[in-house]
Amino acid sequence: MKILGFMLLVSGWAIVLTAVALLTRDVPRAAFVLAGIGVEIVGFGVLVRAHPVRRGERE
Amino acid sequence: MSSAGSTFSATTSVLCVIFILLVPLAGAGLALINTGLGRSRSAAQLMMSSLCVMSVAAIVYFVFGFAFQGYPGNPAHTMAMGGKSWSWLGDGHLFLHHVAFDGSPKSLAALLGMFGAGLAALIPLGAGSDRWRLGACCISTTLLGGWVYPLFAHWVWGGGWLAQLGANYGLGQGFVDSGGASTIQVMGGVTALSIAWILGPRQGKYAHDGMPGAIPGHNAVLVLFGCLLTLVGWLGLNSAGAIVFNGVDAGVSVLVAINTILPAASAALAAALITNARFGKPDASLTANGWVGGLAASSGACAFMQPLSAVIIGAVAGFLVTFSVEWFELHMSADDPGGSISAHAMGGLWGVLSVGIFAHVPLRGAEGVSGTIVAHPGQWLAQLVGIATLIGFVLPLTYCFNWLLNRVYPQRVSAEGERQGMDLHDLGAGAYPEFLTHSEEFTER
């Protein structure tokens, strides 16, 4: 789960970079940047799920 | 956003040095806040850790950090992508060779960067307090201050690809960060999140049903005095950053100072009002976190916005910090005694984003900078690319570094050491020797 979360984070960033580098028109570029951030948010959600609350943490 | 020109006037240089020399007070304030919000039996170890990470950060930044960060116009490693040159790492000299210590913008950038690396390294201490070993936080600081911080600082402040988004792709003025909302605050905040996840929560933090319990800070006076100190440091940090990295005229530092105090004030008041409405009384620790969150948010656009915008930015930051502290505890298993993740990461992210919304003040009389910064969609997009980089690259990188470190050198203290307290375990003596350890903190709730 953690690896999947981090892969999604990095993939989202790659989408953002690719959009900036390869797209020239404003609207598609902005749409892909937002899509990349969306993928990052999903990845972050997966990461949160991969770190569940440790119930009953005691000495 | 292009940086300053190759020279400053003597007055600007002197003012800038004075501003930079205020920055360590921000570090002192953060150390006091983190210590006050931790347990009494870890107070001396936390202050000692603060001193050590500042020292380690200064040395690694001196040895190779600034070489990696670089300075606009200096040699850098580049790669071609989409027909454009992307500068991704500085190619300077180790040990600050070839830096003339004469008040030039480059020398001022090196000095400010040294303190900035220390500040970024102090932030995770708040998230790891009461269980992060002294040696581990020093090694972790080596990775942060020597690699991660300079790398991202090059992209933003060293003429790297984020700063060049405007020139290369027409995205506003490129990624703008006047005082380190991204390079220092979010950098430290996401590292704090990594540390909180890797270390796990403190013993006794979570009950069997998964609900977090409150472990109050041991000294509210330290916390609130730390807040006052951070303000002084932030005044220097934001003013110096605006001059050194954004090339604004020294006179704009009046506006920067106003735009630093106002977000802190409105964020603290927002946090106090929210906690008063929710709990019947204002909460000192959350108000302090709100104050710091407001300061972190102010760093993004402090030189480029109107004071009214600063008030709004602070109020939003206070709201975000207050609720995110609870959310991180409840839903993310992130035991963050100092509220570092909320105050610095959330506040800083909001500060970065606010540049795209509120930044519209034209630069006046700037040295070496032409044009104005006006809020427009391209600027929005540049700021979003920076945020995507912080979450999609910096967070995985810091987590990976600290996870690897944890494999070879366990970062968390043993259960017995945590029960004793970090003071006794790491230092052999407590901060308050007349105090007794309260064993009831470990009884079942």
C-alpha cells in the first residue's frame, strides 16, 4: 500500500511535469496539471490508509 | 521569478545583513514552542536536539548545501525537456569557495540559506518529540540540510526550473516564494509528516478504540514566548528573502513587515475564536500553532500583496491549522506533539497558493528586476506546479531517506527509554530534576 501510494504521488508529479513541458495551449495544460494533482491526492489518500491508527499503543 | 541583480547598494546590503541576523530568533522561537508542547521529561533533550540540528544543518550547508543550491546565473546542471533547458541542480564549489563575502547578493543568499536550512531542520523536531533519538535527528538533518533542502531551494531560489517557469513556459513570473513558504516551511512540514509516520505515535497516545488522547504540553509560557520570538525572526526572514531572492527594493521591507505581522495576528485570533467556540475557552497550544501557521503562510507573498489580503491569508491559515491538527491526529495516525505538520506544511502550502490569488503589488524600484507580478492564471499554474512538486517529489524523497536511515539506524527510542524520558535516556539528566515521572500517563484509559 505504501509503495502504491508513493508511486501515485510520483506519477502525479510526472503528469504535471509532462503537461508543463509538452503542452502549449493554456486550457489542456491546466487540465493536465490539475489531473496530476488529482492523482497525487489519490496517492496521498492511499498513503494515509497505509498508516492506520495504531490502536491501543501502550508501553 | 528572476532573482536580484549582481550587486546591491551599500544600504541595501547592510539592511539585508541585519534582517538575516534576525532569522536565528525564529529558530529559537520554534525550539521553545516544540519544547513547551512536549513532555517535561524530554525538554532538555529537545532543546539539545534543536541546537544540534541547527549546527549540523549549518555545517552540511557550508560543505556542500550551497554548492547544490547555487545562485541564479551561476553554473548548474541542466537537461533538455520539451525543447527547453531545465536547471535541476546547482554546480557550485564546495566549502563556499568562490563566494565573495562582501555583501553581494550571492554571499547574502549563502548566509540566508544557511539559516533557512537550520529552520527547515528544526520543524520535524516538533513532530518527533518525546521519542526521536538525538543521533537520529542529527543524521536526518544531514540528509535534509545537505540534499533535499538545497535541491528544492535551487529550483525556487537558485534559478532552477520552477523559477524559470515564467521565462520558459509563460507561467506568470514563474514559481514565486518570497520568504520560504515552500523551501523552508513546507519542506520542514512534509519531513515532519515523514518522521511522525516512521516513528509512530507516542506510548499512550492512542487508546484501544483508536481514539487519540490529549497529552498536553508541559509549559505554555515557553510556547507563547516562543511565538513572540518567531515573529522577530520571521520579520527578518521575509524581508531578507524578498530582497535577496526577489530583488525588491529595501524600502518594500516596510510592507513585508506589515504583511508578516498581520497574517500571524489574524491566524492566532482565528484559532483562539474557533477553539473558544468549540471548547468553551481559547486553547493556548492551538492558538500558538495558528500563529506559526499564519507566519508560515505570510512567507509566500509577503512582498507582493496588500495588507488586507494578508489579514485574509492569516485568517484562512488559522482555520486550516486548527482543524488540520485534529484531522491529522484522528485520521492520519500522525502524532505530532508540536503541531509542526499543520502549522508549517498546511500554512506553507496555503501561503504558496495565496501567491496565485492575492499577489498583485507591482515591484517598485526593484534592483535588477523588471516587470510586475500580477495575479493571473499562469501564476496560479506556476504555484500549483510548485505544490505538486512538494507533494509528489519532496514528500516521497524525505520519506525514502528517513525510511532508509531507520533501517540502518533505528530512529525511535526504545520503549524503556521513552518511559524514562528522553532527557534521562539521551542526556543522563533531566531539565527539571526536582520533577517526578508521572506513571499515570501510561495507565489504561
